Amino acid sequence: MTASVAETGRSAPSVTGRRRSAGLAVVCTGMLLLGLDNSILNVALPSLQQDPHLGIDTAGLQWVTDAYPLALAGLVLACGRWGDRYGRRRAFMLGMAVCGVASVFGAAGVTPTQLTAARAGMGLGGALIMPATLSLTVDLFRGHPRSRTALATWTASASIGLVLGPALGGWLLEHFSWRSGFWINVPVCAVALLFARPLLPDSKDRGGRPLDPAGTVLGILALTTAVYGIITAPHRGWASTGTVSVLLLGALLFALYARRERRLPVPSLPLDLLRGRHYAGAVVVLVLLFFTLAGMGFVVVLYLQGVLGYTPLQAGLRMLPCAAAAIVGSGCALLLPGRFGPRVPVVSGGGLAFLGYVVLTTTDAGSGYGRALTALTLVGLGLGLASLPCTEIVMNAAHPNHAGTAAAMNDTTRAVGSSLGIAVLGSVVNSVYTGRMTERGPHFPPGTPGTTSEQTIGALPAVSTLPPEQAAPLIAAARDAFVHAMTVAAVPAAGVAATAGLTAWFLLRSADPMVAAANQREPLADSDRIRAVHSAKEPAV
């Protein structure tokens, strides 16, 4: 069944080719900003830890880093529905304004709590922006021959921003302070606000799908509780009563959230679609791949600076091959799905990411940048290959009226994966590094920087105040301990990437009827899409 303009409740503005391209540039700027915000402070982590006015420890660094994807993950479904109801262009512009204000607050912050709050505020802005950019991209190119190219551009911009962040952050740190990582957002938000109204279409679901504030709060509490338990585990002990209790509470809250969603007539979480193997497979793959990318990205930036000795700018530039590979991977995925279906590029993407993390497991203290370059290239190529087909599956499963909600689901997978990846893999590195340095701690004077659980390798520049005979063995021991911790964390990362590939192998077996319909540019109604999911030959998930 074809959904007409009247059925979807959306206007059909005349969009010229030039305006369509300019509008795509505006929404991709929004995605670049979100990717930058997710990673731009990574290269500043050592600088944050060395700032005597902040007094921030390792857990504090994780919270500052994780607050952004955590807030985004908890709010993006609700914000996507808000955009469906009140207008996607309005949601985009409001998100840009919120992100700009929160950035000013972060730039002026003087405590870890203020920085964490500012990052959470930026996450709220991102939760409004992210689903709006994807649904606006679909609106701009609906029925257009370049629709898949536009979607590939959107996908690439998200990955590019995530990896470009450390390079830009490094350049800013070389010329300014870590506060510039917040200030840089303000002019970008201002420019996007200036061009959004004249260039972006205004579309909404005039059916007025209701919001669910209680469910949103429950979802945020569940995710925050789980992340809190993971981040504090290295200090409390993974098997301690406190850690186990918090993690069990998080699991209980997740169960309550899922139970509530099942009982709602119009849930925020599309549980009906999640029972279909193609949709569920795409969602799981995105969560797993972004889990590994964000978590190991957090670790690799510290490795480049603390072990290989690069400046923030040099470290950021050396992360760029991952972005370039992601662009190449997206281009390859653009050519493959029409002929081979989504299974080939997604399985290949998971396999390449797996190989990249396997390469990291072979790193030692004497390894140079070449090994990291190989790993980053493989991971970026794999992410680019897998992201586009999975995004198509998620977006094509929803009625055009609910494009914002579908986009929010796509974004939720990325944000949840990122926030959990930083928490889990960052905590693994922290635990292993602390254990290795604790074994060697008695050989160093009490209070030596970099030897306690509150400090990482980012604290090592402080050893310049020590006599050379004390500083040299400490630096060597810390670098060895951090490399060992990184290789340990790369093992579960490789396992997660392999799981993503296996998930795609078993759940994306045949051509997806939803994607086929999208390729024919015949939008299906909601009920038809759900039936298409359930009509797959393999058993439902």
C-alpha cells in the first residue's frame, strides 16, 4: 500500500536540486557536530587530569566522556517522538540552541560535576538533533534517485565527526586550552540555526502521537544505573556487594521499562519491529559496533599520547585514517546492497572490525604507530560497510509519519553502544592498569603520579617534577601497564565485533522486503511494514 501525502499528514514542498543539496549540508553539519562532541574531548583527557583546578580522577574522566552519549541514549527516543509531533525542523533548531548554551556552560566549568552536567546538556541537544537530521534527510530526498547516496552521506558524516573530533581537539589544545573543545560548538550551532529555517522542510506527524515522560525517565534511570555500576566497579571491585547490587538494580529498571513499553498502545520503543529478524539484527549490529568503536577510541587516544608520546594534535591526526576508511566503507556499501542484500556488507564489516581489534591485541610497549594504523583502518572500513545497510533497514521499517521515531531508534543504538562501550572497556583498562601498577607501586615513592587507581597514564607528565632516576622507571612501567591493559580490552572488543558479524550472518539471510520496497521508492504503510518483517521465512527473534 502506498502512503499518500494526505495519509502521512506531511506537506509536499517543492524542493529544488540546489536547495536539496544545501539542506543535506545543513543536516550533515549537525551530524558532524554530534560526532565531534562525542570524541573531541578524548585527546584532552590528559590535560583535564593535569589541570590542578579540576582535581579529576579516572572515574571522573569516564563520567565527563560518557555523560554525552548517556544523555543522548536516554532521551533520543522521546526527542524523536517530540520531533514527529511538533516538527522535525523545530527539533533540529531547538537541539542546536540547547547544545550551544550547554557548550558555553561547559567552557566556563570549574569542577568535574559542572563539566559532566554540561556534557549531559549537550547530550540533550544531541538527542533533539540526531533523529531530526536523519528524518530530514529522508524528507529531502524522498522518491529521489539520489536517496541512497544521501543516506550514505549522512552515515559517513556521523562516523567522520566521531573520528575527526580528536584531530580538531588536538589542534585546539595546541593553540588554546581544553575549554576550546566546548567553545568550538558555539559558532557551528549559530551557523546551523541561521540556515536551518530557509533550507530545511518542516514535516510532522499530524496524528499527534502522545509522548511518554514516565517511560523516558525510567529508561534514563535504567541506563544511568547500569553505567554507574560499570564505571565504579574498578574501585569497588567487580564482585563487591555494591557493584552487584547496582548492576542488578539497572537490570530490574530495564525490565520494568520493557514491560511498560509492551503495555503502551503506541510505545516509544518499537517492540513489534524488534521481533522481526532483519530489524532486530540491524539494531544489534549497530549497538555492538559502536560499543567497540567508542570504547576502544577512548583507549587508543590515550595510548597515542601516553605511550607513543604524540601531542594532542599529532594523536588526533593519527586517528583520521579511521574516518577515511569509514568513507570508503560507506561507498562500498552503497554499491553492494542492491546486488547482494545487506548480509554481505554487514558481515564483512563485522569481520573487518574483528581483525582490527585482533591487531590491537598483538601490541606491545615497543610497537610503533603502524600497528595502530592498521587496526584503525580495518575498524573504520568495517564500520562504514555495516552502518549504511543497517541504517536503511531501521529507517525503512517505519511509516513516513514516524520517521523521527525510526531515526531515534537508529540513533539510540549508536548512543547506547557508545555509552556502554566507554564505560565497560574504559573500566577494563582502568582495572588492568591499576592492578599492574599496584604490583609495582611499592617500588615507587608514596603518592607518585600514575601509580594509583585514581590516575591513568594521562597523569604521567607530572613525573617531570621527580628526579630522573625515579621518573624513567615509572614511565617505562606505566607504559607497559597501559599497553597490557589496552591489549586485554581489545580481546572483548574483538569478541563483540565478531558477534556483530555472526548476528548479521544468521539474521540477515535473505533480501529484506522492507529494503526492497525502499529501493523501489514505494513507501509502505505501518501495518504493511510490520507484516513484511514477520513474513520472513526464518523464525522471529
